[in-house]
Amino acid sequence: MKWLNDYKLRLVLVGVVAAIVVGGGSAKADFTFGTQTNLGPMFNDEWNEYTPCISSDGLELYFSSAGVYGQVDLWVSTRESTDDQWNAPVNLGSNVSSDNPDWSPSISGDKLLLFFLRYDVLFETTRESLADPWKPSVRVGAPIDIPGATDGPACVSADSLSLFFYSDRTGGGDIYVSNRESRFDTWGEPKKLGPQVNSDYQEGMVLSLSSDNRALFFGSGAYGTPRPGGMGMTDCWVTIRRTTSDDWSTPINLGPPVNSIYEESGMSISGDGSTLYFASARPGGYGNNDLWQVPIMPVVDLNGDGIVDAEDMCVIVGHWATDDSLCDIGPMPWGDGIVDVQDLIVLAEHLFEVHRLIHHWQLDETGGDTAYDSVGGKDAVLHGGPLWQPAAGRNGGALAFDGENDYLTTHFILDPAAGSFGAFAWVKGTERGRAIISQDGSRGFSQLWLGVDPSGGRLITRLMHPPFVPLLSEAVITDGQWHHVGLVFDIDKLHRSLFIDGAKVAEDSEPTGGVSLDGGLFIGVGEGINTATCWSGLIDDVRIYDNALSEEAVSILAQ
């Protein structure tokens, strides 16, 4: 929002809360995850990709994959800025990679120190500057690396003064930490994190520490048996402490979409805490274990009424200067240990947002006859043989439809007459009279949610027709370019709205609604599976929301 950068607004926010008194609270902040996305064929292939590690500036991504020097080597991909695309990964070379499996990298904040696990021994390597090559790797040594034990993998703090690592030196497998006074001092005697974090189940074969040293992400699960509260063999958990001097909180299972019934093998939190990179063998990838990413977002609807507004700001004001977990939402998604102006700034960035994504077909798969719903579990079935295009989508991969008999079907999603909702997709095509999304019904008729009119190539919806007339935009989308298209039905106003590339292009002037449907969706074909309406071109990233998104929210989706 432009007004967020207005200095006057910040003065108002500070002034509103200047007189609030100190109170008490807990040390755990609330946050949630967005939709996970596969990092694509630049990183992933038919081999296994494991243990991603993102540098604190977000410009280097280390991981392990099939080797040049051995079975598993370390690789790195770089980019010029966080807005740029990743470059092709390169092998770290013979000074780091060896004829033994090398995996689980952890890079320091200055990117001059790298820890990694070689088979079951912890190694490190350094470089003089970012332009210099890595020096020959050496064992970390005592007191961290001791004979007769598996010590590592490890994660190093951004300042290189703390090293968290896995060890089975006392039986089982637990997380330890070793500290030092400066980069040039030796490591201190390791200390076990204790029963609040460690359990009878194996902890620490996956480790990542946030840049503020307050959130520790780790894997837990012993020999195929998940830690209580887990979902699969090895789940990802997080423990958070109020300050670096406080004890760690009771770990929380990250849940979906990070965890699944499939194995998650490695994760890494970005320096700003906004993205979690992880490896998983879940479907929808390029083969075996793939690298994925998922956004981390603070929970900003503090009173749970479905909209972020002034009432949520009042909740923050009411807990000013405490460490209340509900209100401590910035600058990291899990907060910074105190409710202050930073939390108001984060809240202001989300004011008036109402986002409730209930179904998401990313269409990033590389094969098969199923398009997976990453949010709602209503997977779509492919008909006619549309072709997966892993590298040709607007966001990752996409599906190519031949305009003859290709389409997707789902089970029942929602009744359009029962409440507000929004439907969005990226499309690319040139043919008029084609359908993007429609819905089936059991009473002998179906309705077009989104499509192209046959005469002008303009975006149209026939939702609620009959008895109401179709809603037709004046904007053409059949120019062979990518367009973000959307339909929003607001049950409070009884209005339909059409959006193209984030802008509203048509809206009802009279009340419209009340037509129920009880069937599933058709993606890429019109009402009643009329093959004359089959989409010709590409469709990507189909999303369904159970609320009427604002114009500002739609514009964000289209970016």
C-alpha cells in the first residue's frame, strides 16, 4: 500500500499507542503458511535433491544432489537479487565434494564458512572472500566431533557463534548446541537442548536456525515412527524462544503444507523469515525428493472476523509492550518478543485483506492424469490428454489444452448461491468462444464461471444465467499473451465482478444471484462438457477463494 510508506501514518501509529502500559504474555507467536511451490526443473530432476540451505541474503541456495565426484555432492545456485531468477546450479568442486556422500550444508551469515555432513562426520570449509574458491574441507573436530558418534548435520547461526547439531553420543539422537566468543575462538563444550525440545524420538537430522536466533526448525521421528503429533516418518517442527537468553518453547509441528505423509528431508528458513525451503518426496515433483518453497505469513486477523481492519489494530494496542504471541507479528512472522510499532507496521501492510484460499491447482506436475489440489484436497482428473508443460507456465508449470477434447474435472467445490467466492487463473490463448472454468449441476444445466465470448474474445461469465443476463467485459484476452483472469461473486451486494490482470473490468449494476449448483468444476471446457468450448492454449495456477476478494487483493494476486 502506498500510504504505508507515508511518514505521517507512522507518526499516527506511534502516537496511538504511546501511552499503553506493559503487561505479560507468552513467547510463541502465531504464523501460517501459504501455498507450497516446487522450485522447478532448474533444481529438480529424476534424481533425489536433499537438504536445501538458503543464504541469509537470499542470493545463494545450497543443496545436495547426484554427484560428479561421488554418489551425492553439494551444489549451489545463485541469483543477482531476490527478484531475479535462479541461475543453473554448479558443483562446489573437489575441495568440498568427495567420493563419499556430502549433504546437509549450512552457510554462515557472511557466506564465508560452510558446514556439511560427509557420510556421518561433520566437516567445514572456508573461503577468503565471495570471489575466492572454497578451501579444502576439514573435520570440525572436538569437542563437537567425537569418536564413535554421529555428529551432524548442523546449522550455524548467522553470526557464526553458535552451532546447533545432531548427535547420538549419549544414545538415540538429540540436538546439541556449542557456542564460542568469536569467529576465531574454538567451540565450547556442547550442551544438550534438553527435554523441552529433545524427546524419546530422534531429533535433529534436519536443522535450520532463523537469522534472529529465536526460531529453530528441526526434524523429528525415530526409525519410521513419527513423534506424537506428527504426520509422517520425519516431520518438521519449530521451537521458539522469547530472547536468545530464554529457554526454548515446546515444539510445534509445522503441519501441512510443509509436512505430509511423505518424507520431508531438509529445510532452511530465509534470512527475513518469509520463506521456508524444504525437500519432500510428495507427488507433483520431478522425481523422488524435490526442493520446494512455501511462504511464511503472520496471522494478522487477530480477532478472527475474516478481515484485517481497525479492530485488529485495537487488539495490538490493547497488548502494547507485552510479548503476547497473538499480537507479536513482526518483523519476523513469529515476532520479535515484544508488541510494538513493528507489529503495527506489519498489520498496516495487510489492512482490509480477506484471503481464504480453499482450493489451489498449481498445475506444476510433470506427468500423470491428476492435477493436485495443494490446499483443499479436491484433486482434478485429466481428460483427453492435456500436456504438462513444466517450464512454460506463468508460475512454474502449466497445462496445454488442444482445443478439441482436453479438460479437467473435480468433485463438488461449492454452491455459488450459498456465499461469496472468487475464482482465478492464468490463461494464454487465441481462440474465441472457449471456456476456462465452469460448473456442473444435477438439475440438467451447468454454468460458465469464466470464459471467452465467441464474437469478440472478451472475458465473460454466465454464472447465474438464466434467469440473469451474462456479465461481459470489453477487454479482450485472446491475444496470445498471459492474462490473469478472475470472477468474484459478492453475496452481500449480489454482484458479479470480472477481473483481468488485477483490474476490475466489469460489474453487475443490478442484484444477481440465487442460482444453486451442486456439481464439480470443469477446467478448460464449458457447460455440459461441450467440446466446442474446449480451451486452446495454456492454463496455470487455478485458485478458489470462499470470500469476495477486494480489488486490492485481486491486484496482488495478479502480480
